[in-house]
Amino acid sequence: MPNHHYESVYTTTGEVSSLRDVSSRWKVAAACFGALQLLGYMMLAIVIGYPPQELQLNTAVSTYCAFFLIGGSCCGLVWIACVQRKHKRFINHALLIPYATFNTLALINILLHILAHDLHLNTLRLVGICLPTAFSVCYTIVALLIYRDYHREAESSRPLLSDEELQRLQLLRLLKKQSSSAPSADLVRNTYRFDLPDDDDGETRNPGNGTH
């Protein structure tokens, strides 16, 4: 039995199912919900980072719109994750990791607005700081748990070889190693000779060469 049969056994893992191609419409939907979340955090940063008298916008309406966009994007994330729950790698790389990054950037943006304008903390600003912090931490923890989960499934789903197959695999490796190694030239040339005692004719017998 060829070696590639045994090598292919180790590549057949449960991780393959998580790498199946996901329809492009789900990828577009994940990107759109991510853009909505970024837009909501940008509006929230503007409302938080400027005094009400300096804004040309209605503060209450802008705040409601910002939270509506953020909440809608989170609901969209949960919806896509439930539909595509079998594709764990897609959930990690298309949803959790990007959304954790968006919330981290939003937190930095809000903090910069507050520090740059030397604003005092109020309820809205505290919510604007705590909200992206909590979401970023939650997304990161869930992404790590899913990453560990599908790698554990991949390890546990590897088919185990029987003792007979393992011995046959080891034998094939030894045969392959022996067939690929040629005898050393030094070993071929390295011979010995010995002399026998003189016979009646005074000749010295030399039986020839032998190998070590």
C-alpha cells in the first residue's frame, strides 16, 4: 500500500467542514452590517465629542440614530452567526474579529474626542466608552472560544490508525529509506588481506581479499 494513503488519512479532519465556501451574499451582508456599526460609532463620537451648542445637529435625534445603527448591526451579526453556525471559521474571520476591531477603534475615537476637547464625563459619554469596550471584549472572548473549539474538533475527528497499519507504515518508511541509500564507496574499497605460512614450494598463499 503506498505511503500517500496513510498521509492522506491525517489530512481528513473535521476542520474541512468549517472551511467550506460561504455564499458571497453572506459576506456582503457581514460587510454591510459592519459599515453600519462604524457609521453609528462615528455619529456617537461626534455627539459625545462636541458641546451641544457647537453642533449643527439635533443631539437627541443623532444619539438615537447612532444607537439604532449600532444595535441593528449587532442584531445582524447575531442573525448571520445563527444561520452560518456550522461555518465557524467564517464566523470568526468575517464577523467576530472585524467587529471586535471596529469597537476597539470606536473606543479610541471616542476617548480622543473627549480628551481633545477636555470634556467632563456624563452619562452619555460613559455609555459611549463602556459600550464599545464591552462589545470588543465579548467579541474577542467568543472568537477565542470558537477558535479553540473548531481546532479541538479537528484534532478529535482525526481517524486513528490500527497497530497493523502503523507497523506497515513504519516498514514502508524503512524500506524507502534503505532503497534510497546506496552503499558507501569507502566500504567497498576497504578490504583486508592475510598471508598463510609458507608451503613446501616456498610460495606464499594469498586467498584474496574480503570485506569487513
